Amino acid sequence: MTTDAPAKDEPTHLLTAIDDTLEAYCLDRDLPRFRTRQIREWLFKKRATDWSQMTNLPQTLRAQLASDLQLWSTKIIRHTKSADGTEKLLIGLADGGQVECVLLRDRVRRTICVSTQVGCGMGCVFCASGLDGVDRNLTTGEIVEQMLRLQMLLDEKERLSHIVVMGMGEPLANLDALLPALTEAHRPEGLDISARRITISTVGLPKAIDRLTSLNSHYRLAISLHAPNDELRNQLVPVNHRIGMASILQAADNYFNSSGRRLTFEYVLLADINDEPKHAKQLATILTGREALLNIIPYNPVTGLPYRTPSMPRQIQFRKILEASGLRVRFRHRKGDDIDAACGQLRRSQAAQQHLKDSPPPTDGQ
């Protein structure tokens, strides 16, 4: 069962509702309201890591804030760096859970990928994130904290340009926490990232997509299809049994008509499962005529799972069929393979190492 927050008796986490918390704090202590603006600037613009660094606040106030308000609720368990510039953090939560987030460097782009749940309940058979199910939703503060921790990895002259909500968990299953976090990413007083540079990835939950439409959301939407028909998708994405691709595509079309944002459809390419010419032709049939980008992702193998990356000739053949149909197609270049950058891999790697560490040594004769 999914729960939504750490225990209620924990200290107030500032990043969960920064404006409300600071306004109430200033009002109770008769502090000027501009202190909220100063603290925001230190956190979102100047990348402060501690209250003590906020030098335009009185020293006594800094000490009081440190005592009263929890700035960080997480800790970095592992920080890995790839030769291609990708960096990944394994974040430890206050209740013992762990999530992953990633910084990707691509020429001038600086993209971060954040998680929304501890684990995932969608059950995609090839994904490391959902192998152990879902423990709970992240809070708004825990999502914002990932963004700020990743921003701290940048050099002084580097600036975040894009956010993708494609980490652990199903984002649309935690909209109540995600939307306020994305507001902090989007607003000028926050990270000031344009809504068109923020992408929410989902396996496709029509009711939640309809909610985004009703809220007049202008974030980009990426739908993870992974199959061109319900029969195969039911096998790869079990939640599809109670949804169906037709309702997903209808909700996606409604979102496009409302937001004007071009849709992205994600398709993980699995050797000998969904990479045949017939699959490419079926995919072209259902997507032709939609204002969409088809993002093909050659599978990133996960230890313990039987799925493989298709051969390069098979990938080329698949792409040619799609492009011949007139679809916009992009094959995603995998990044961070040497640091377990795929969702859930670093967490499982850490868990395996801890299991070996905690296991008793073999006895004589074993």
C-alpha cells in the first residue's frame, strides 16, 4: 500500500511548502516579509547548502532558522559520475527509503531527471524501479530537494535548462505532491525553467492526464507505450489490463488540444519482443496523424532480468519503417551506462552490496 509522507512528528521540512512556512514563521516573529525572498534566492539561485551561508540574514536569525526549520530531509548515499558527464545521486530518505536522480549533460543542455515515488507500482516487466513494488509517494519537499541537490553539482557557470520527471515511480500517481514541486521549478523565484522544458513521463493514466488538462497545464507529456497493441502491452505493462491504449491515446489527444504541447511517445526497444517489422508498422498506424515525437529507447539491460538490447541492424530496420511512414523519430542515445544510470539500477546495486556486507561469512565446508 502506498503512503504519502514521513511521520507527522518530524521537523517541518521547509521545501515542502516554502512560502507558507516562511510567511507563517516571519509573521509569528514579526520579521520583514522580504526575508522569504532572500531565503528563496539563496536556495534556488545561489545554491546554498546550509543556513550559515545566507550571509545577508542576521547571524542570530540564521541560528534560529537552523534550529526551527529543517532545510534538508535527505542525505546523499552514493554519488556516481560517468565519463560522458552524467552524474547520479542515490538519495537516502528520512524513513530509510531510497530514490535516484540524475544530471545529464548534452552540449549546452543541462537536464535533471527526478523521482516521484519510492519504487513503482506500475509493474513494467523490464524496469528496475518496479521490481520491488512501490513503498510510498514522495513529498513535495523531497522532489524539490532532488532538484536542488542536482543543481549543486553544476559548475558556477552552468545552469539547469530542462527537467524530466522520468525517475523512479509513476508521476501521475503522485500529482498532489508533484505539481507544487514543478511550480517551484517553473516560477521565476524558483528555478525559472520554462514549462515547455519540463516533461512529465507516464505509462498513461487517463484520469490523471484529464486532470492535467483541466488544470490547463502546459508541461510536456511523454507517454510510455512500449508496445503497439493492447495484447503485447498487457504483457509488458500489466497496468494496461485495466486501462487500454485507446483511452490513453484519447486522453493524450485532449491534453495536446488543450496545451498545444507536442506529445512524446516513449518506446523501449526489447530484442525479439517488440522490435519486429510488424511492431514498427503497427506503431506507425496508431501514431500517424498525431502531432508527436516518437522516442525510441534501446533497452538498457538490468541485472537479473532476461531482456536484451536489439542488434544494431534490427534497430536500423525498425527506424527506417517508422520514418518511411512520416513519423518524427528520435533514437535516444544512452547515457551513464557505466554508472547504472537507468532508473532503479543504482538503488538495486546498493542494496545488493549491502546484502553481501551484512551476510555472515561462509563456514568451513560450505
